[in-house]
Amino acid sequence: MVLIAATVCTKSGKALVSRQFVEMTKARIEGLLAAFPKLMTGGRQHTFVETESVRYVYQPLDKLYMLLITTKASNILEDLETLRLFSRVVPEYCTQLTEAEVLNQAFNLLFAFDEIVALGYRESVNLAQVRSFVEMDSHEEKIYQAVRQTQEREAANRMRERAKELQRERLEAAKRGGAPRSNTAFGSSGGFGNQSMSSAAGIEPIAEKIPTTPARDTRPTTRSAMKLGSRGTDAESFVSKLRSEGDTAAVTPAAQPDVKPGAIPAPDQKDVHLRFEERLNLVAGRDGDIQSFELSGLLTLRISNEQFGRIQVHVDNKDTRPLQLQTHPNVDKEAFRSSGVIGLKQAQRPFPLHSDVGVLKWRLATADDKLAPISVNCWPSEGANGGCDVNIEYELEQDHLILEDVTINIPLPTGNSSVVVHQWEGSYAQKGRNLIWSIPLIDRQHKSGSLEFTVTPAIPNDFFPLTVSWSSATSLALLAAAGVAQAADGAPVDYSLEVSLHPDRYEIV
């Protein structure tokens, strides 16, 4: 087929959204659209009309029309199939089929139209793929945002530490009756980004410039020359500025970065806190085959007491899969390879305080069907009266996992379809064009379950893609903390542990 244009128009021929796929003047396309309502005659049962040069293929959408303009040489069967996909796309983005809603969603509709047709020819895509392409969900963007938030949080922590240090110097100087010292080392590079560590720990200090606004000196003076480089005044001004903005904040509220859960210690966290955090991206086919699988994990260390700055974390790796492990550049790689010990290369340097420090990363990318944490099978079959009988079942594939608050989102056909649920585990709810199936717990004792329902009218493709989400305090990779000890004498250190596994994307397409 050769598609000239796709248009959402009113019954009077007013174009609301129109996309041309071939070279054509504005006057020409406006003339074709203006001629469409004049060709409509009462009593016609089919949904196409032809002129000497083009064919109009249309479908009513309440008070609107989805209209395709094609050449007369195009295949009418392909035209009707393409029209059907266009007609399903419009309700996908417009909650109400009104002029105002179509105009409000104009850009999304145009983007979707471009995914269906390219240069006048139909692309081999379905509704689920169009939705995925238009959303443009980027895993790289999420990683970038997470790194940026971490950097902002570290900068805020560094500013607070600097403010406390300046305040201490000012109080000490007031007790001695002298001017506050402003050349105290701010911190050490430490190797962990911009994390700050006290120079009292025996590390070579590195001076760091902090932008300050000098306070205006209002004391009388007999000298007429301007006084430059007053470090004491700078320090006092910096502290006073912090006080004016709040005793506990180093930046204004509007500039306060977003802090992820866990950045602020919870009441039950101990002075040494470990957090294993994993994120999973998985796309599986309808037959259970894995199309893409990527597991990424990060072990972060948070120390709240300086007496535990020089410690070693023992990690037990029982995973036999091709897991890629990478330690921080300042971590002793040989000690980790030989005995699973995470410690700094330079033992005299402590870990940063009051900061989440990433010390170990891992990644697993594979197409092995056996590595999925949970399998979800959807079996839609065509039934009577143009409906579909749908059977969905899940099964836990990794027995060591405990998944909580599991939600399986099942798309439903557009339009006024009736849904009748016959059997289910957990609970379900219909929200708009989605059936939300909720299972409170999936573990070794509760491994599987099923859901059966009937939808009329529907076709099997209407129920894809399925999306799955959950929360879990277990890890997919078989990594665990075996203990924490002092680096100097090996004395055990009490610590708290937090484990989480979240799916960034888990779809059955």
C-alpha cells in the first residue's frame, strides 16, 4: 500500500491531527480533506470511498473519524488492517474521543503515526511496540539521574562537614581569644568522588576552595586602603550565611537534591550499614523465551562512627553463573579475588563518614531462560461471540527469592469490553484499560498461582505486553555479607544489613 495521509477529523471534515507521509502541498491535502465529507452518502455500509485519484478509508470514532487517504492501487485489505491499528492507537492516548482531547494529545498521536507508517508504507509493528517506541523508556537516563543525585548528595554532605569544621574553629578561636584559623585542611580525596574525610585521620590534606561572600567590615579604621584576602572574615561570613539559611542545612531548600531512600540513616541502622541493591531489566516472549536480561547490583557501605573507619567487609560469593564483579578503584582487588575481602588498598586511610560509598558492583547479562526470577505465561484463546478466554499463571523459578506485593498488569482491549473473572489467587481490580492482578507473597511455599477471565469482544494480541513489578528483601545474585571486621586486628564489628531487588522493567511481549 501507499498511504498518503492519516487524519483524525470531525464529521464535517475539519482536520484535528493530520500526518502526511509523501511529498504534497498544503493546498492539495486541504483539498482532499475538504472533499471527504461531500463524498459521504447515507445508507453506505462499507467504510471506504474512491475518487478518480485516491481512496478514502475511514472508521467512526464516536463523533470523529479516523481517516486514511491512500492511492487507488493500494491493497484494500492492507488498508483496512492499517486502519484498524490506527483506530486502536487513538483511544490508547485519548481517554475521551473529543476534539479537545485529540488536540491535547496531538504530539503523542503524531509520534505513534510515524511508528506505524514510514514513507507511505506500513511498518510491521503492533500496538504494544508502538506504545513502547513512543514512551522511549531509557535505562541509561535512569542511571545518569541516579549518578547525578548521588553527586549532589555528596556535595551537600561535604558542605555540611565543612560548615561544622568552620564552626568548631570559630568556637576554639573565641575560647583562645584569637582569630579563627581558616587554613585547616578541608578533607582528603579519599578516592571516593568528592567524599570528605577529616585530616586528623593522618591523611595528607588537600585544600579545597569554598565559594564565600565576604562580609562588609563596618568597624572604624584609620587606613584608607581596601583590605584584601581577609580569610577570617570569609569564614565568619560563610558560617553566618549558613545560619541564616538554617542550622542543619548547607544549601537552600530549593537547591536541596533529591535523596534516595536509605541516604538518611534509619533508626535501626547501626554504625556500619551495608546495602545490597539490585535492579533487573527483563523482556520475555510469549513462549517463555528471554529476549533480554540484565541484572545490575551495587554494594554500598555507610559508616557513622569514625572508630569503624578502617574496616574490612567479607563477601561470600556462591554464584556459579557468569557474574561480572567490579570493585571500586581504591579497594584492594587482589584481596577480594583471593578471599572475598573488601578493604582499602592503603590500610591507613579510613572510609568516608556519613556517606553511602559504593564498593562493589556486579552485572549479569544472559539469555538463559532458567535465570528469570519468576515466569508468567499468558494463554489467550478465541472464544464465542468474538471474545477471548484468558488463562495466566505464574511460577517462582528461583527458590531462594521472596517476592512481596507482586503486581501483574494485564492490558485490556480498547472500547466497551466486558471482563468476567472466573478464578484467581490474591486479588484483582480493573483500572481503566488494565486488569491489575495483585499477589501479596510469592515464595518457596507459595510458588505458583493462576488467573482466569473472559473478555468480550477481544483478540489474543490485546493482552500484551504484560508488566510485572514487586518488592523484595532478597537478592537474585548469590552474594551475601559474611561479616565485618577491623582491618588492624580482625576484631568483629557489629553491622546492619539491607537487601533489595527491584525490576526496572519486566515485560512479557
